[in-house]
Amino acid sequence: MSCKFCKTKPVITLTNSNINLCKSCFIKYFERKALKTIRQYELLKKGDHVVVAVSGGKDSLSVLNLLNKLKDKMKLTITALLIDEGIKNYRDKSIEDAKKFCKEKKIKLEIASYKKNFGKTLDDMKKKNKNTIACSMCGVFRRSLLNKKSRELKADKLATGHNLDDEAQSILMNQLRHNIALSSRLGPITGVKKDPRFIPRIKPFYFLTEKEVATYAYLHNLVNDFNECTYCEESYRFEIRDILNGMEQRHPGTKHALVASFIEILPLLKNKFKDVEIKSCKNCGEPSSSEICNVCQVIEKIL
Ligand code: SF4
Ligand SMILES: [Zn+2]
Ligand SMILES: [Zn+2]
């Protein structure tokens, strides 16, 4: 078994095509694929200020690494933004990885915590609300804080390390929960309609699998260990991830097919939801599709 292109020792077999690649051919393949997504979906413009959402994990440090490489060529300004949920033995470790990486690469790192912005850490919220799924609170807070801080930083784009596996999970989750309005906000670049209060989110790794991103991170020595959030086992996404991984093993190409079919219908979905009015939350003033935004609704319920 050898690399398809240069006949040296391979580091990965691509799931969808069964092609073996060595370290340098894989890195070329990976970066070209991300660049193709950036060009095809116009994720970046020359001179953009890109805020990169980093968690200190493999996906976010890989996207930060790639965008940092593109910085000079595209005259980008890069700022890393880390959301500290306050999860003991998980986030505190990955914060150190993010700090180390940003220091090495001389990237400005901003940290925004739940404690400072919402008054409590996620661990405290969970202690007080034992029967509430942590991710249902956490996801709402993180989405909102990322948008708010990126706006304050005057970002043109908010980049995330979402990969093909993440997107396949989101598509399936929304289908099974009959929540296609949420699906209309997916895709390589989000936003059903332009609104200065929402910073467009871009996903350069949209067509790269989790395995490919993990390999890229490993080959660049970006993270020491792949630890998971303490609460991830209670999440619906975790269940969907197992289902999709099982399907992929039995029927290779399942995740690619799911995302490719979704991309074909996405313009129809965006069109269907294009007239949804974006109001301002009566409580906090943040953009919202209802009178009171999701953050204020969750705070009302749990704090
Ligand atoms: S797994 Fe859930 S609780 Fe943990 S960081 Fe992700 S969304 Fe938050
Ligand atoms: Zn090779
Ligand atoms: Zn609000």
C-alpha cells in the first residue's frame, strides 16, 4: 500500500474514494479542498477581518492554522475568539492549547466567558438544572456570544471549524426534529438574508470529513489529546453522530451523500425563509426572530 501520487508511505485512506495519501500529498489535498470551498462559495474577500471561533480543539485550531496561512495572500486580519463556557477538566485544558498556538503564531486572542456575560459558568447552570441537557443551554449561549463579540470586534466574517460530519449531523437532527427553518441557516456560509447585526459564518472545512480534519491537526501537531466535553454524552447530537458513523461504516459515502443532497435543496430552503422578520429582543436588544430572544428565554427558565 503506497501513496497514490508519490508511492511513499501513506498516512490516510480517504473514506469516500479509497485513495491512499502520504503526509505531504494529504496536506496539499486538504488545503486545496478547503480553498476550493472558499472560492466556490465566496467565503472570503480580500482584506476581510476574519474572527475565527476557537475552542482549542482539533477543528478550530486547524481552521485557524489554514486561514493564518492565507493571511498575507488575501490581506486578511485574523482574530481568534474563544468562548469559555466554564467546563472543568475540559475547557480549561483546551484554553491552554489555544493560548499556546496563538502566541506561537502571533494571533490576537479574545476570550469571552459565560460567567462574565451571563453570570454563571455552564457547570453552575448544570448544577442548578440537573434535568436540563447541558447542550441545549450551551448551544444557545455560544451562538449568541460568538455573534455579539464578532460584531463588537467589527468582523466581516466569523469562521468556524465545522466539518462534513458536523454538517451531516445538523441536517439529520433538524429533519428528525422537524426544524427545517434551522436548516435554512446551514451551508458553507450562513445567513438567509443580510442583516448588519448578524456576522456571516463561514465553514471552510464544509466538505472535509472529521477524520481528515483530525489527521490534518495531528500532522501539524496542533493538539495533544482529543478530549471530549464532559456533557457530550447527554446530547442528541452525540446519538446522531453514532447513527451516522454506523451508517458510514456499513455504507461508505453516506455522509457525503447527505450533505450533497442538502446543498442541492438549500437554495429552496433559503428562499422559503427569506421573508422571516428579524426583530430586536425586547429584553437585551440582540437580533431575534421572536419578541424575546432564545438567550433571554433560556436565562428566564434556568437562572
Ligand atoms: S458538548 Fe454540549 S455542553 Fe459541551 S461544549 Fe458542546 S454544546 Fe456545550
Ligand atoms: Zn504522496
Ligand atoms: Zn434577549
